[in-house]
Amino acid sequence: MAKPKVAFYWCASCGGCEEAVVDLAEDILKVVEAVDIVFWPVAMDFKKKDVVAMKDGEIAVSFINGAVRTEEQEEMVKLLRQKSGLVIAFGSCAHLGGIPGLANFWNRDTIFERVYKEVPSIANPKGVLPKTKTKVGDMELTLPEFWDTVRTLDQVIDVDYYIPGCAPPPDIIMNAVSAILEGKLPEKGSVLAPDKSLCDTCPRSEKKPEKISMKEIKRPYEIISDPEKCFLEEGIICLGPATRSGCGEKCINANMPCRGCFGPTKEVIDHGAKGLSAIASILGIEDEEKLSEEDVQKLVDKIVDPAGLFYMYSLPSSLLRRKKI
Amino acid sequence: MKDDKLTIVSFLCNWCSYEGADKAGNARLNYPANVRVIRVMCSGRVDPEFVIQAFKEGASGVLILGCHPGDCHYKKGNYKTLRRIYLLKKTLEGFGIEPERVRLDWVAAGEGERFAKVANEMVKTIEKLGPLELSEV
């Protein structure tokens, strides 16, 4: 029997998801034994025309990482959708928009202005900005259109399953691959990770007090935090209460709070709103009746850039999707 | 209000503010029909998600009314609301949404006049700001 064909593709991403595949270490040999990789621009020499030449649905599974921000990315994911039986959004950016999705607090013009004119490391005396068409002699050079808004993969094409994480950890990837190979997939649209909050599986939860009150807000660099204590108890914002577990608590174990890369659990519509709600609900609640409204505001004002913090990985997938232009 | 397309979604707590609105009605106090009332058991029930959803679906303002601090039927619900809504307003600023579009205030069961006053003030504020036009994506 012919081995199922598999494709990997990247859009607006950092390359970490590609590394996550390589991080499977020896396990990748099992994967390669079971499947035929027919397209993987970062690692293998196949071209777009090879994909175009395939029959519709010929690729069993396409793993697509990265958010969608350019015309080219949109074209490629639409092509892969047509040629694939299953499409998996791989990693935070494809799933929720991820870090590149924070660009939705700006638009194309403000991004170009900053990147090509303002940053201290740029020398661009003529103020040249990228254009989709440029005349050079009697030739015309083209670039794909750069959209104002970064989108998640499922805002562009139909997505069958999601593998969360920045980057997805090896065990989550292997579980997903095994489920696909054995045909043991849950209902379409599922996130292939546990549906529990990170606090539920946090190694620090046993020592967590019954009731947490954040007396003040501290940023991670401001204190040396106790590796045994709950971050919230110490005043450090951790998005564990609003974030899906399954990451292996890597950040927590490295003494860093959660920033939400696994996204919310199943029933949540807007990850950022849930995160800010969870944090606000425990902020200065010890003797809360004694605090004036001004005291509370002062406490909340200590949170720097709340929109960027609570929507760090999920802005394009949020209800509002972007800042008003 | 002249522009009756401007909608202000209002969440009123069952025990104080909804009673207050009732009182305003009984006393025949006027407030514009732009204020659409949704009764919730406690202002603490108002998830920030609800507010964002209201904007997403076309509201130009959101009003949240609860019992005065210290008077919450559930003792401490409105203290949580105070924190959540203030943080939500600061977050919405990052999305280019004016914080004045969200107002949290306290109206007791006996305060029919205060309800009418807050509702009228909110309508004026939103009239000044105009409709919330979110970007198409």
C-alpha cells in the first residue's frame, strides 16, 4: 500500500514550528517510515508546480504553520487546502495568530513607515517602500500584497484540526500524528491537546493558597521569584487560569509565567477577555471593601500594555481581531 | 436621542439597578430608547467577553450598573466588576475603542432618578462619540 502523502508549509512564522518537527528526534524516523513527505519548502526541494500537478485531495495531511498576512500565503494555503484531505493548523500563529498577529495593533502603512524609515538600523535616504510592482528597465518586478490585517489559518481556509503551542511540544505532535495514522481523530475542529486549564496541571498548584489575592503587580524582571510559589501569589501576571494545558509547563519550570501560547480552552470565545477577567478578579481583593475606586485604578494601572499582554498570542482570533483603523 | 441607530447595551443587576430602572419607569421618568436593558443577577456576572461581543454586534456603548459598593446582594460581586471593567476599558484603548464607551456605575433600588440621570448622560456621551465603526476584516 502506498504511504500517505504529507506536506508542511510555513506562512507568517519564525521557523520554530519547523524546528519542532525536527525536535521529534528519533521519533521523526517513525514518522518518515509511515509517510511520504511531498512538500516542505524549508527542508526539501519541491516547488509549487509539484503541488499544482497533484490531484485534488492527493495529499493526506498538510501541516501549515504561521499566520496569513500576504497574498502569496493566502494563495499557497488555498492551493494546499484543495490538494489535501486534512489540513492541520500547526502552532500558535496558524491557530490563533500568534506573535505576528500583534501586528494587528497597527496596519500596513504604519508598519512600513516604522520598518523601512524609522528604525535606527535602517538607511533608506530615498524612503523607498515595498511595492507590489516595480519597473526595472523594461522589466517589471512583483511582490505579493501585504495585507493590513494578519489572519489565522481558519479565517482563510477550512481547517480540520489544530495543534497548539509556540512551538508545539514533541509529545503533542506525536499524539496528533498517531491519531491521524490510526484514524482515531476526535470531531472536526478539535484542538489536539487536553481541554484543561494550565493551573489544573501546574506543578506549583499544590502549594497554592486556597484564595489568591494579588496585592500588587510585578513584572518578572522586578523580583527573583520563588520557584515553588504560584506566580499570581507573588504579583506576577500568569495566564495559566485562562490558558489550555498540554505544553508540559516548560515556561513555569523555567520560572517564567504563562503568556498563553496554547490558547483558551474549548468553551472560551475570546482568550484575552478571559485572561484579563481572571487577573482582575483577584487583584487587591484582600480587604477589598476598604479600597477606594482610585486605589483600585492605581493597582490596575500598574499593568503595562494590557491589550498586548492579554492578547499576546491570540489577537487575530479574538472577537475584535484588530485595532480600529 | 436623534440617532436611534446608536445602541447602548445595558447590563443591570437584578437586586439594585434593575429595581432602580423599574422605579424610574413607575415615576414616568424619561430616558432614550437607545438604552437597551439586559437583566443579570449581579454586575459581577458581566463577563468582559459580553461587553466585547456587544461592540462586535454593533453596540456603540455599554452600560453596566450594579449595587453601590458595600450593598452587593452577593456581598462582593461588584468589587470584582469594578476591577474587571476598569481593566477592560484600559485594554479596549489598545484596540482604538474610547474607554468612555464603557461605563460602570452604581444605582440602588430606590434611585429611579439616578438611573434616568446616568442613562441620559450615557446617551449624551455616545452621541458625542458617534457610532463605533470597527474595521472590516
